[in-house]
Amino acid sequence: MKGERLLNAAALSLTETRPVSSSDDVYLGVDLGTASIVLTALDREKRPVASEMEYASVIRDGLVVDYYGTMAIVKRLKKRLEDRLGANLTRAAIAVPPGTNPADAGTHRYVVEACNLDVTRIVDEPTAANEVLGVKDGVVVDIGGGTTGLTVFKNGEAVYTADEPTGGTHISLVLMGGRHITFEEAERLKRDPAMTREVMGQVKPVIQKMASIVKHHISGRNVDNIWLVGGTCLLTGIEDLFSDEIGVPASKPAHPHLVTPLGIAMSCL
Ligand SMILES: Nc1ncnc2c1ncn2[C@@H]1O[C@H](COP(=O)(O)OP(=O)(O)OP(=O)(O)O)[C@@H](O)[C@H]1O
Ligand SMILES: [Mg+2]
């Protein structure tokens, strides 16, 4: 896969900083998600130099529901990056879900501009993800907090896209109900590598539902490979469940949750 090396560098850049020579050399991507906000800084050569992320619930269904809360987080993450890099961040690319209307895309822009960043580009999320993956023909499936989104690529161009409301939140709700634990406990449980087998056993029907969404949308579209991205795809073995359910080979890159954030930053260049 094309962006493997960059994804590893992006993961490393959450904790380690690569020095930059000047503010002019830094390109920023701001990913405003339902579950998390991620700022990724690259140098001129598109190498990740520093990233910051925070879990948040200030966005819903791709829309900003808490303008000031979102702004406070973006400002805080920007400041942390500036301190780490010793440089001022002045411009950023942002992304919106496919089909977002201009008014809603405008809100994303205003939030980021209110943090003293020039928005140089607004890309759509699957296009950003494919900057990293470089899929020519196949489907890119993004499973985040709220939804399962999918985009079919032919010859490197997005030709079909869909988004349906089943995501990581639903997985947590199933764990919560089944085990009589809080949502926060369910989120922690889901992320605990030692609990993967048990968690996957319990949430298999939710993942099968996500796979059935994808299967339905790609039927008759000649898709012969599936790429999984987004935070929910950190679940070990999710790609095997998808392959079995759909009958088309599914794979995921290292750090699937960083694909879209990295791609947004790459679009800034
Ligand atoms: N290690 C993990 N194992 C399983 N799920 C995880 C893990 N880490 C994060 N998640 C889940 O991933 C989801 C968030 O994914 P991501 O950061 O891609 O979403 P987002 O971009 O903020 O949301 P959306 O794309 O829906 O707007 C959450 O439901 C979170 O619980
Ligand atoms: Mg997302």
C-alpha cells in the first residue's frame, strides 16, 4: 500500500517531533470527526513532523454542533503543535463528508479560521483518505464513531459514495447493554488489546451489519478489493469478518484511524 511508511511516521509524530526550519515549511490538516479531532503537521516533503489528537463529541453527523467547544479544542491542539515545533501555524486543509452542503462546509471553515488558520483547501474525506491509500479500483470504507461511509474508486476517481449510521458508537452501546457497564467503560474495553477476542465475539453482529451495508452498496459495481480505514477498524480481525461476509478480500493499513487526518494534511500541499 502506497502510504504505509507515511502512516507509520504519522503515528510516531503523535509523540515525537521532527524539527522544521521555519513556519513556511509546515502544512497542516485539521480533521473534525464525530469521535476525535486530529491535527497533523507535515513538512514540504509531506513527512509528518508532529500531530495532536483529542477525543471529543462536538461534531455530529459531520456537522459542528458545538462551535465554541470545537474551536477551543482546535486552538488547544494548534498551540501544542506550535510549542512542539517552535513555529507558527498559519494555514490548514480541512475535510467534510461527501455531499456536505456548502453552508455546513462553511461552518467547518469558520471554526478553523477562528483559530487563526487560513483554510487553503476543503477536500472530501474519502478523497483525503485516498491521497494516502492510492486506491485505483476498489472501495474505501471509513468506519468512524457515527457512521460507515464508503466510496467506490474507478481509475483513481470517486464514482459512488454512501454513508449509513452504524459506527463505533453502536459497538460501544452493544457492549454497554450486554455487560451493564457505562459507555466510557465500554469504550475502554473496546480498545483493550487483551480483550479483543471477547469483544469481537460480542459485537460480531454489529460488524456484520456494517459489512452488509457495504455489500449492498457495492453489489453490481465490480469491486474486487476493500480498504478499511477509521478508528473502528483498529479492532483486530475486522478485515476478516468483512472478507467473510462480503466475499471480497478486505484489508486495512497500519494505523487506520490516521489515514484521513494524514490525507487531509497532504491535501494542504
Ligand atoms: N483501539 C480501538 N479499537 C476499537 N475502536 C476504536 C479504537 N480506538 C478508537 N476506536 C473507535 O473509533 C471511533 C472513532 O473513529 P475515528 O476517529 O475514525 O472517527 P471520527 O472521524 O471522529 O468520526 P466520524 O468519521 O464518524 O465523523 C470511535 O467509535 C472509537 O471508539
Ligand atoms: Mg472520520
